[in-house]
Amino acid sequence: MSATNTSEIHQNAISILRLNDKGTYTVPTHGLYPFQWNWDSCLTALGQSHFDENRAWREIETLFEHQWPDGMVPHIIFHELDDGYFPGPDVWQTDRPVATSGITQPPVAGFAVKRLYERASDREAARTRALALLPAIDRWHQWFFECRDPADEGLVALIHPWESGRDNSIDWDAPFQRVPTDGIQPYHRRDTDHADPAHRPTKEQYDRYLWLLQHFRGLQWNNHALHDESPFQVVDPGFNAILARSCHDVATLARELGLVEIADKNQARAEATVAALENLWSDDYSQYLCYDRIAGVHQQSASVAGLLAVFAPIPTARIDSIVAKLNTMAENSRFLVASHDPLDNRFDGKRYWRGPVWLIVNYMIIDGLKVAGQLDMAKRIETDSLKLIGESGFAEYYDPKSGEGCGGESFTWTAAMMLEFLKD
């Protein structure tokens, strides 16, 4: 990529972040996703920090202003009415001062805040803002283990596929069959008004998403009951790795800032989760697998969740195996990292999380590989990410074989990740 192209891509990325900026929060893209999403915002803040540090901090602060009293940080904040998205606040009915969804998303906030602090030019201002955010992030981490790890196993479960961020992953196919499709109130999807239906989850999957939502709504969104009452309880290694990494980073930053109790609690959580991840390792697949907590079985599904575990401080031997797996994947697709193994006959390179490349996942895998000293593979994935932008623009996700951009356009977190890749 030439210096001219790099400069142009850099400016285009900033323009997209500003285009989707609503002042105190950023939408993923206009039309398809008109509200504030949890992990989108935390990763977006990393991109914003390259040209407006104050705005980057504000992005995460806005998210945590809507933390629930029990500690949960919801996956959507409905700041303004917009009927272009379904399901909206009238469906969730969470009875919050500002409407939110009733489930959560991958907890990248601790990682993001530590990174914002480390790169801040105004370290004193960053210190003040980090000190205000860390107790709230700690409460969220505590919520996970209280409400999603009832047997104190060190691993938390998802109770809805949307919590994973990987809505229609092949990982969910088997456990999702327990979720009924009857008794669902009539609805009209909006996502297929904005994006190709062939790139989106199916109607059958949407029916099950909505059944779970209605079921939880009937339980008044009581987070101390939802886990045990959900027919979908799946332990996701990628999600747990993100939680472990965020706990680890919160512990490091809290210790530096003198918050000893928060540091100690989060270090213990990180160590317990990394140790428990060993229960998800598969020698046959050379990666971690999702675990269906109700059925008591590992999912025979080689998704990117099991590779994303490198984001956490996992053992060196596991990282070596995952790098070998990535090399094999590179032989079977043009771009890394596909969200599902291209050799699996269920792979679909254009349908959301059943095959496409997502640059936010690439970013976290790259970061974990760099920490582990696996610089060659990290560079390969970063190069692929830059090529995808160069060929197909700032798409929501990409076909790993053709490089075609799919889903939403002018996508915020894709632009943010590009600024991260170009920072060196």
C-alpha cells in the first residue's frame, strides 16, 4: 500500500468516525444500527483517541452512564427514537430512565480504558477519568461472575447469541434448537431493509432470538434468574478470553492508580478464567471450543471464538497451536481471519458470523499475538486487514475468499481499527 493510499485511508477513517458521531456516542453506521452498541463504542474509542482524546473518553463514559444498578452494562442504549431498527425499546421494555436492551456484550471496556490511559498525552486528565471508570468496570466484571457463573467455575455463559456479538455463529446451531419458535409476537425485521438478506441471520434464527427476548422480558429482566431460566446457556471461549483480558488490564491499571482492592479482585478473576479455559481446549481441533452448559457437551464447531482466546494470557503451547491453525486457514482462504473454518461444510463466506472476516476480531487476535511474541502471524493478519480496506472500503465485514465487503457501509469500528493498524 503506497504512502498516498495510506494517507487517504487514514483520512477516510477519521471522516467515517466523525460522520457517525452523535456528540457523546457513536452509531456503528447510519440506518442499519442507529443506536449506541456496547463493544462497538469501546473499540471505537480506540480509533477516536488518535485524533480527539477527550472524545474517546466521552464515548466510554456515555456507555457507563447507562449501567444497570446490578452492574450490567447493556448491549444497546436507545438514546433517540428511530424506527429503522428492530427490536427497539418498545420490544425490550426494560424500564430504564433511558431505554436500553436487557442483555450485555463482550466486556472490552477494561482493555480499552487501559489503552486510552497508556497513550494519553494529558496523563493527569486520563488519570482522573480512569479513576472514575474503573470502579464501574469492576462492578460489571463482578456482575458476570455473580449472574453468569453460578457454579463458580471461572467461566461465564451467554444466555442469548446477541451477547456474544457473533449473532448467527455456527457455534449456536445445536444449542439453539432448544429455543422454541412458537408464541412469538408478529414482527418486521429492519436489518434486511438495509443489507442483503443473504448476508444476514435467517428468519428461523430471528424467531429464536425474539423468543428468548420475550422470555426474559416475562421474567422482568431479573439477572439473578435469567441464567438458570434460559434454554440457551453457552460458554464462549472468545467471550471469556475478552473478559479475562479486561480483568487483567483493569488489575494492572488499578494497581498503578492505587486502587488495590479492585486490582486484587480483577487479577484473581483473570487467573481463574484463564485456568478454566483449559476445560474448553480441543486437541482434535487445535483450538478452544464453545461448551453447551445445559447439554454438557463441547460444540464441534471450529469458529473464530476458539482462536480469539489468544487475546487473553493463555499458555504458550496453546498459542503455538493456534498459530499453526491460522497458517492452515491461510492456505484455504485469501484473507485472515475467517469467522469460521473454511474447510467446514457449514462455512458461508458472506453470511454475517458464519465465515466472514471482521476487523475487530483481527485486531484482538493481532494484539494477543504481539503480546505473545508471535510477530510474523500478527503482521500477516494486519496486512490482510489493510488489503481488505484497500480493496473493499470500510465495510462491516468481508468475504475471506473474495475480499468482497458485506453488511453495512461506512462502518465505525472498521474505521477505528484501521486507525489502530496505521498507528505504527
